[in-house]
Amino acid sequence: MQYIGIKHDGGTWVAALSGERVFPLASVTDFWADAARWQEKAPAIITDPAGGGERELFTEVPLVPASARVICVGLNYRAHAAEGSYKDQELPSHPTLFGRWTASLSVGNVPVPVPGNEEGLDWEAEVAAYIGKRVESVDEATAEDAVFGYSTFNDITARRAQKLTSQWTLGKNGDFTGPLGPLVSRDEVGDLSDGLQVRTRVNGIEVQNGNTRDMIFSVPAIIALISQTFTLHPGDVIASGTPEGVGYARTPQWLLKAGDSVEVEIDKLGTLVTPIGDPSLRTRA
């Protein structure tokens, strides 16, 4: 089953997606209060011939609650770590974690502005994992059961801002820089360790082509680590890191400019398209 967020009935709802038809299920708060129940109800709802509507008629929005934590993992693919901070060094013993605010999230086909003080923006194709149940102090063996599903994600980054200090928060929270694709339930995706191909194209040119088998830390391992320190709740998101091929590590450096289009394509999760715009688009934030 696939799910998207929509504007509906005066608020933000989670809807089931069947082809190009959208079937509103519940407010985002009600959905994440019992995601498993809504997953059970969704098949019956999408078979109602009188229900739903064409996708193009809905305004799509992120399907995470405003209270969600979005925890991102840096340098989590071996090849990407080697092209970045861990070139010719031992791999990290623990994942590098940083946060995104939900205000930075967006969806496909929404233009992302390049801040006026940046030469451009960088792409980072990622698999995002959505927490479906409360998680406190779990071990890795049981952590995967907490995952409700996965989606495409592009951790679009303002590199100048990111590299001002050792803390990455500023560069990772630009306006609209966290586009998410439709959420696909875990039963349809399977185990990431079996391998999903992760590709990025800029203006049709492939710039990233990696596989989730190259992850240093698995999603269950990341969830287990986080849960020892703070409790994860339904609707929280884990962005699991990006493969090699980012723009800043290239010679010469290649960054996204206004007029560019970036696509993230991940096996079983689909393709997420994001246009890049100029600073004037920040007036929407």
C-alpha cells in the first residue's frame, strides 16, 4: 500500500494512493495514532467505487505530523564515507546523526529555492523510514518491527552553511529542502539489506547509483541506538543516508542551480522529482 499527505477537509490528512487515485483515510494525527489499523482498513476503502478522487485534484503535503522528529544519518554508505570525511580513514564506530525540522519538509514537484548566499544546492538521495509504533530502549533484533514503511527522500543541502561549523543543522534545514515521495508499506518493500538500488539524475544525467547493501549502519541498528536515548513515536522519520556521487565531492564541484531538475529513483519506492528555483521562491516559506 502507498500513502501520501494531502490537504483535505480543512487540515492535513493521510490518504491511500492507488494508481493516480487518492482515497482520504484520516487526519495525520489520527492516522499515526494507530497506523496499523488504518493499514488494515485501506484496502476496503480503495475498492469503494464512489470513493477517492484524481491525484491532480489534491494538494500534496508531507504526511508526517508537525511533532515528528526527522533524524538524518550522515556518511552512512561506505563509498560515500570514502569520498567525504572518512577518505583513507577507518569508518566511524557510530552513526553521525543530525536533525531536520518538519518545517523544511516538502513533496515531489515543489520547487526548492537556492539561498542567495549559496552557489547552489547539493543532492543526497536517501531511503526514509517511518516509525509506526512507540520505540523505547529496543535492541536491533526487534527494532525493524517499529518501521511502518519507507519512501524516497532527497536531503538537499546548502553546503556553504553546512560547513561553517562542525554542526550541520543550518545547512540541512533550508526552505523546502526535504522532499519526500509516497510512503510504501514495509511489507511491500522488504528488508533493505536485500538491496534497493538508489539513483539520482540531474537534468537527466545520472550522478548517483548505489545500493542499500552498502550501508554502514542498518535502519534497525540506527533505531536501536536512538531508542536508548530518547523515545521514538509514530510518524518520526529516519533518513538513512546517501550513496556516493554528491556534488561537493566532484572535481569540479557540481551544485544545483535555478532551472535544474533533480530526480531520486529507488527500487520499489518510485521516482521523486524536484525542480530548483531562485531565492525569490522563499516568499512561500
